[in-house]
Amino acid sequence: MSRGDFREGLRGGFPIMLAASPFGALFGALAVDNGFSIADAVFMSATVYAGASQMVGIELFGSNVQPWLVVLSVFAVNFRHVLYSASLAKHIRHFSFVQKLIAFFLLVDPQYAETEQRGQRGLPVTFAWYAGFGVVIYVPWLINTLIGAIFGQLIGDPKAIGLDVLLPIYFLGLVMSFRTRDRFLPIVAVSAVASVAAMHFVGSPWHVSIGALAGVLLAACLPPKRPATETHAVEKEA
């Protein structure tokens, strides 16, 4: 493993870690508030490791619904990770089988976004870089879950101090990082409309997957954008 690539991954993931830290603490506080023990909260962060899905899970656990419904709901929220893994396959095909298992476990939203952008810039996606980027987010996530679970009661109602808006802002920032991609606006618009409609007619958490699938379908149906050189050649011929 290249130490230089690993350190580069650590540096790249550090700002993400700072941004994600409040979510880890918030999850720990909400988990304890919904009847989890401190150990249960940390164990869920260590094994599920998906902030939005963890939030959905603890809300359903607090509502005393059937376990299979909790699992299905978490899968619905995390279905986008299936799309993430398919998109990243071309960048990590050189990883060993064990490295791919680790890579897919660490595949959260910022990990996907940064890996995809790195690949598009033509930079090598090494396992050392990938692991460094992932570890600097994963380990503090566990620590902040523990802190939130222990001291979360001191926060009080998270909505009263506006902590509930942090997650939407965080995801909006991730989406906007892809604003230079082809067909960005129509795909995002269709995905947003489909998600809002699904939230109204189907309910949470299915609106997340339905919105994502709507965007994917539109992207698949739209014709590929011709390179600028080809477009220029056609215009000259005309």
C-alpha cells in the first residue's frame, strides 16, 4: 500500500469528516432517545454505516414495527448504493476481491462522489487512496456516534436548534458537485419531481429509490451528447 496515496486520501477525506461529524453525534443522540443502548448505537454505526439509513432504522425501531419492514426500509434508502457500485466498477476493477469488499463497505455518498470525480479527472484510484479517504470518515463516525450517545441528552430537541436541516444541506452539496455533468439539470429535475411525488403517494423511505430510478431512466433514454469537436465539424459542413 502506497503511503503517499494513503496520506492523500486522508487529506481529501478530512473536510468530509468534519462535515459529517455532527450527523454521527446526532445519530447517537437519537438512537439513545429511541431506546438504544450506547453499545447498540455504536454497533449499528459500525455495521450499517449509512447515515440516512441509520436514521430511518432508529425511527422504525422506535415505532415498534416488524423487523422485516425495518430491513426492507433500510434497503430502500440504500438502494442508491447499488447504482453507486455499478458506476464505480470501472474505477476499481483492479482491486483484489478482499479490497473490493472493503471498498463497497466504505462506499458512502462522499466516497462515491470523490472517487467518481477522481476517475473522471484521469487520476489513479488506488486502494491506498480509497482506504485513506474512507478510514478518515469511518473511524470518526464511530467516535462521534459514541459522543452523541453519551452526551446527546444535553442537546435537547435537535429540531429546536436547526440540526435537522444539516442532512439535506449536506446531500445538496454532493448533488451540486456534479453540476458540470451532461444533462445535469433535466436529470436532477425529473429525479426531484419523482421523489416528491413518491413521498406524497407512496411514502418514506421509498421516495429515495424511486427518485433515483427516475433520474437513471431519463439518463438512459437521453441521447449521448456529441463531443465538441464532432459538433464543430458538423456545423462546418452545414
